[in-house]
Amino acid sequence: MRNSTSSLPSSPPPATPTLPKPPSRAIVLDTDVASRSFKGRLQPELAARLAGAQLLLTFVTVGELTQWTRLRDWGPRNRAMLDSWLSDKPVIPGGKTIASVWGELSAAATQRGRPRPVNDTWVAACCVAYGLPLATLNIKDFADFAEHDRLVLIRA
């Protein structure tokens, strides 16, 4: 009897999400920094630190920004402006690797008695998984990850 699997075409291996090769200085923007950048309201000190860097977003930040447009009842013109601003920024997707890092970070924080908010943990997981720094105005939200999990924070 013929092996039924031998006549099936072989499937390509599952794709591993990869980011475009960023310049040597890539920085992930937390949602607060992304929002201020979009609005043109970054503090001059932070804007100077981000100048010349490849700015990246996480899937969480894109989701939060999208949520805000709906909750604040943005019209088509403002949504189009946000879409245009987002269009040239690579997005770190969720996936198995990010999910595993999230699980490790979340469990470790809980074991330390410092459970962190879910979305902040996802953002930290994206940065830690790729070894990328995070620009945030909410330093206290990520300080635990910086202290224990090698998250590098960019401050104003």
C-alpha cells in the first residue's frame, strides 16, 4: 500500500516573523511616545534622542492607537492621517517567540511580587525578544523589566 503522505506536496516551513533589517540604531516607541510623535508634541530632549533612529512599533501600540481612534470617535480625515503616519514604521508582530518571552516576563514579575499590566508586558516582550530599546514616558511602568530582564529604556 502506498504511503498517502508521500503524494502530498511538502509544505513550506512555517515563516518566522522577521523585522526589516533596521539601521544600527533602532528604537521601539511605547504608545505614549508614538502618540506624541504623531501629534508633533514630543519633548525636544526626547526628539533629539530619537533623531536618526529607525522607529519601530509593537503590535500592541498599533492596537492601542486604533482603539483610541474609535473611543475618541475620530473621523476619516484623522484616521487617514494616523494611517499615513503608521505606514512607514515597521511593526513587531506577535508570534510564538514573543508569546514565550511574554510568558517568562509575566511569570517572573508575578513571582517577584510585581505583576505588570498585560499590555506593558507585551511591549517589553517585543523589545526583549529582539534586544531593542524602548522609548517611553512611563518609566515606572517598565522599570521592573529594565532592572530584571535586560530591557533598555530611552528617557527624555
